[in-house]
Amino acid sequence: MKRWQFLTIGITFILFLAAGGLGVLLYHGSGYSLSERRLLAASPRFSGPELLSGRTAREWDDYVTDHFPARETLRGIKARFQLDLLRRRENNGVLRVENALAGLDTRSDPDSWAYAASRFREAADEWLNHNGTTPVFAYIPGKTVYLKDQGIPTADTEPLLNRLIENLPGFSFADLTDDLTWESFYRTDTHWRQEKLEKVVKHLLQELTGKNLSETDIVPLSAYTVKSLAPFEGVYPGQSACRVEPDTILYLTEGPLSDCFAADLEKQIRIPLYDPENCDERDPYTLFAGGNRGAVQIVNPSASTSNELVIFRDSFAGPLAPLLAPYFSRITLIDLRVIPPQLIKRFVQPEGQAVLFLFSKTLLDNSWGLK
Amino acid sequence: MVFSGLTFLCFFLPGTVVLYFALPKQFRNAVLLLASLIFYFYGEQLCLLLMLGEIALAWGSACLMEKLRGRKGCRIVLVLFLTLSLGLLGLFKYSDFLIRTVNGLSGRAFAPLGLALPIGISFYTFQAISYGVDVYRGEISAEKNPFRLAVWLSFFPQLIAGPIVRYEEIAPDLTERKESPEKFAAGALRFTVGLAKKTLLADGLYAFCQRSEQVGQPTAALAWLSALAFLLYVYLDFSAYSDMAVGLGRLFGFHLPENFRYPICSRSIRAFWQRWHITLGHWFRDYLYIPLGGNRCPGLRRLFNLLLVWALTGLWHGASWNYVLWGLWFGLLSVLERLREKYIPVKLPKILQHGCLLLTATLGFVFFRFTETDGWTAAFGQMFGNVSFWNSESAFWIGSYAVLLTVSLLASTPIPKRAAAKLMQKLDSRSGSLGWLLRLLFMLLLLLLSIAHLADGTFSPFLYFRF
């Protein structure tokens, strides 16, 4: 090779690397990653003690990684290399299954499940005060469980569920696993689809009312008007940097819900039952029933019963609660990640309502945020 | 700071290169020294003082020994130098190990000192010792210029994970090296290949090893493949670092020694260790085994010396008994190998020799992997049948990493390099431009893929930093 060719290789090498560094110094993004749904690392602190402790160095490394130019593109390149070239089944803990994504779910945290049970028990004891109501605990499995036939490993939750039931004396238990399928969930997200919850509604109503219900007792989905919100990219594309066709959120309105309204009990204001215009742009799933609010109430003046329901919930209750609204005059949703047990009575008094604790495996594995 | 980190790649390295070549030749060693000190301070802060202390100790001791040559004082200075150097290494690296061992044997509960292990201490201490002993032996002259000695001992390409460079190997480069576009390009390519080995292969193998330890139902197949993957991971991780170190040295005109020569392709334990971490093996041979008598010792004494050297080689890698077991495993096998060759001189087919080596190395590295007895006893148990051979979970993980394992195995052989060299030779003979363009594009592609993996944000330190 000629001298200029060696020079070109050397200079290109250094320029390529330096371009990355310059990009970090010159480009200032928003500080939030929409795709990963997290705050990006802040600029490091420069001071004597921080430098000597190594903290500045660590923070600088995090900052450089988070603010590297074209980071999303680079993450996508890495994902393609791992999934398409190396034929990996997952990238960053997210499986790619045909045109869908799912989080790898091979481990559960028994300590987290035990902690969750203790919080549920405290909420029930604190609020119900042993008034004879039998709360229902409903378990929502992770969607990967429906990939078992394809050889995808999933965590064995049976021992944990058994222990959970033991730790919730006085509760009745509803395992929703058989009421759902792989298609019941969004392709790009952990959450379930509202339009696929007919069987779940029937199962829960049977548990909550103690009655055996037939198909005619349940409001068919055809009674609703279907609206849509698109595109919806759930949590997985950002986490895995792997793009698949986005989802469309279908939500069921009108029909039995025509007279229903919702209220934010913390702010004491009315809110729409579905709010596609004002839902969190980072997570359109929050359009359902008040989104991430701590205490929400759905009122159905047209209900043929005066029965009420209280749901202690995680994010999965959002799409479900409107589908239960035709059967109750009032549904109160309490998020135990926001409202501690001691304050529940500020929002709803125990007055003989049916009580549902509706929680997913996702929450049970990461329950440390429960108050 | 790690070579496979964005801070090093996109800030430190370009900055150092630009400053180095922008300044006149007489300032270039100063640039390297400054860069090396910043490099070490970035990761270790006040432990920089320890390294500077070791440099001062080595320089002062060597000068004194040269002054006192032929007199009794020379030996005293050497003993003091070795005591202090090894003492510091022992204090920071082995004090808690010693305390734990005493506690275990005596039932007492002495509190550990809890001293953090300064990165690279094993490497720069051994380099300093090699320098001191070589001066004592009269093999080299003491370096009067402490600054030049500091440039060598702190040289960032090899400071924290080798290769262990003897002073006599590098002394000419410190004063008379000639940088050139050819060397720079060669260094850039070598560095890039090492970076890709680390980010694209070694890190993935590590992830596979971790996954296999977390399965609900382990199987023998997964245990074996995981053990093999771990051996490949250690090799690729460490040899990647060495590639990067050698490449970085070339950028600045230095010729650092090779540390690996495809050990996985060896056909005997002795050959394996002549090709694995070569500079460490030579260090132990020249500064421990030979002074103990080497091959001149009679039977049992020689056996004892061999096993002692192997045990200490293991202990050098980590302050834990599993590393000693690891060293003794290879020591014992190497002794058995010699005995077999002497008393049963049957020439085995090459493929069987390769297979035996791979099997024994894979088993030996199980000790390397787990510091707790539970870990490696569980691993051996799984490998030798106290679990089922196969299940769907294992099938999933093995399937997910099959291509990576295959590519890594191939990358552990000289096949890709020979194929690339043949191709380049053909292209260069047909058209100089095509070969050059391919090298350039290949380098850019590997850099892009490596940086893509780093930008995805997982911190990936080198395994040998722990030593």
C-alpha cells in the first residue's frame, strides 16, 4: 500500500472516533429518551471531592453513553446485528416473536411477591377493618406464558402464587391465565387489549358477585362503539431497539358507557373516561380511565344496580374498569403505588362494595413501589 | 477508564493522538506520561499515588543496586525492593484472603481490612520487579532518567492488563522509536479488531454464561456449553485487550510483545500455556522457576517447584483458593503430560490431542469461574450428570447463542486471520486500491458495530482488570 493509503486509514480512524466525542459536546438533546421512557443521565458534577471519589468519572461515562450522537440509530444497528446476524432470540431482555415483542420472563422475585402480599394485606386490613367483605385477588400473567409452546422459557409462578394465596388469608383468588391468549396483549407492550377482555370480565364478575353468569348476562363488545388511537409503540421497541409494526389501541365507548363519567378524586375534578387527546405522549396507554392517577372514580348513572366496586390496581385496570362499569353504579380505582393504605379512606369509605385487587406479574416482580 | 468505553474511544484516544503528533518529538514522551497518568487517575484516583510510589521505588532501587554492584549492599537493596513491592501487592490484594483463610482454619473472626484493589497492581508490580531483578543480574543498566522509567511503567496501553513488558524490550522504543503512517494504520486496524472481539464476541459470551447460571432447570448440555463459553470468553476478552494494547502501542511507534498465539488450537497443556498469557508465563519462568532451579533440579524437587509456580500463577490471578486450584489443575496436568510422553510415548491422532486439550482446559476454567466452592461443585455436578441432559429451556438458550458460540470458536483459531491475509494478498497483487479500500471499510464497519454496542449502554470492563 502507498503512504497516502496508510495515512487515510489512520486519519479516518481518529476522525471517526473524534466525531463521536464532538457530537456529545456539541449536541444537546432533551434529556429524556422517548423510546426508552427514561430520563437520560445528567451532566456530571465537577468538583474536587467528586473527582477524587471517582463520581465525576462515572457520571461522565453515563453522560457520554446516554448523549452519544445518533444513539437510537446505533442501538438499532446493535439490535439488528444481534437478532438478524447472530440469530439471537432476544436483545436487552426482549424477545422478538414474528411481528411482536415480549419481555423475557424467566425469573421471579419471591421477596418482591412477599412484599406485595404484605402491602395488599395491610390495605385490606386498614381499609376494610375485617368487616366481613371477601376481597378478590385477580392475577394477570405475563404474556410470555403464552409462548411456552414455542419453547420460550417462562418463570414457574405456581409456587409463588400458592405462597401469595397463603399470605392473603380471607381473600378469594382468580387466576386470569386461562381467560387470555397471546393475542390478548399488544404486540409491542406488556399490557392487554381492551377489546380482548370479554372472558376476563365474565370471570371477574362471577368472582365478585358470586353468581354463575351466562353469555347473555355479559354486555357484548358489539354493544360498544370502537374508536382507535394509532400508532401505539409500547415499551418493548424502545427497550430492545427493535422496530416492529406499531400497535393500534382500540377503545370501547358509547353504548353502555354513554352516561358514564370519571373523576380524579385527588384533584376533585371531572376527567374523561378516555382521554386520547391529553394522554401522556410518552405512553398513549394512559388514555384509559384516568391513566396514572392515584384515585379515580367511574360513575355510571344508568347502571341497573346500586352495587359498587373498589379496585386496588396497577396499570392493567385502566382498560378493564370501563368494561366493568355497566355492572356497577360506581367503580373506585385506587393505585397503591400512589395512595398508602392509611389514606384510602380519604377517597372511599368501606360501605359494602365488592373489592378487587387486580395485579399483574410485572407488578408483583417489582412491587417495591407499593406504599 | 476502559479501552472499550466511549470516553476512551471518543475523547481520550483522539485527544492523546492529536496532542502527541502535534508536538515536536522531544515532547512526545511527556505527552504519553501525562496521558497515562490521566488514564489511571480517571479510573483509580488516589491509587495513582501508589503506582507513582512503585515507579519511584523501582527507579531508586535500580540506581542504588547499580551503584552497589558487586557488594553485599546490592543484594540487600534487591531484597528490600522485592519485599516492599510484593508487600504492597500482598497488602492490597491478599491481606483479606489471608485473613479469611486464617479465620477459616482457626475458627477466629478477624475483621478484613477491606482495602480496595487498585486496578493493574499485579501487572505494574510484576513489571517493576522484572526491571529490578534484571538490573541486579546485570542484564540491563539502570535507567538514570526517572521520567523515562515512568513512561514505561505507566504506559497506558499496557498499564492495567498487560502484556507484561520487560524494560529491555521497550527501552529502544522509549528513545529511538519511529512513528510512521504504516505503523499507525497497522495499530489502528489491530486495535479495531481487538475492540470488535471484545464488544461483539466476548461480551455476548459473558451474557450467555450469566444466563446459563440463572436457568430454573439446569441441564448437562447447558453446563458443558456454558463451561466452553466461559473458556472462550476469558480468551477472547483477554486477547482482545492484548490486541488493543499492541495496537495502541503501534500508534505511537512502540512494539509491545504478543500475549496470545491461539492457545485454544494447542494440542497439549504445555503448548497451551506457551501460547496463553505468554508474558506472564515468561515472567514466572524467568523470575521464579529458573531461580528455584528450573529443569536442572532432580525429580521430586522439580515437581515441587513446578506445582509451586503453578499455584502462584493461579494465586496471581485472584486472591481466592479457586484460582490456586485452577493453577494446580494445569500444573498437575502438565506433569502428567510429561510423564505420559516419557513412559507411554504413543502419538495420538491430532484431532484427539486437540479434543483432550479443549476438554481439560474447559474443565480447568470451571475453577477459574467460581470463587465459591458451591459454584464449581454445582457446575461439575451438572456437567457430570446429576441433572438431565437436555430440556426446552436449555434448547432456547443454546439456540439463542449458537451462532455466537460458533463464531467465537472460529475466532479463537487462526483461520479467519489466514483467510483475510490470503484475500488481502490476492487483492494487493491485483490492485493496491482494492485491498486498501477493503481494509478501510472493514475497519469502519467494525468500529461502527462496536460503538453501536457500547452506545446501548452496558458497562463492560475487562475480566483481567480484576487481577
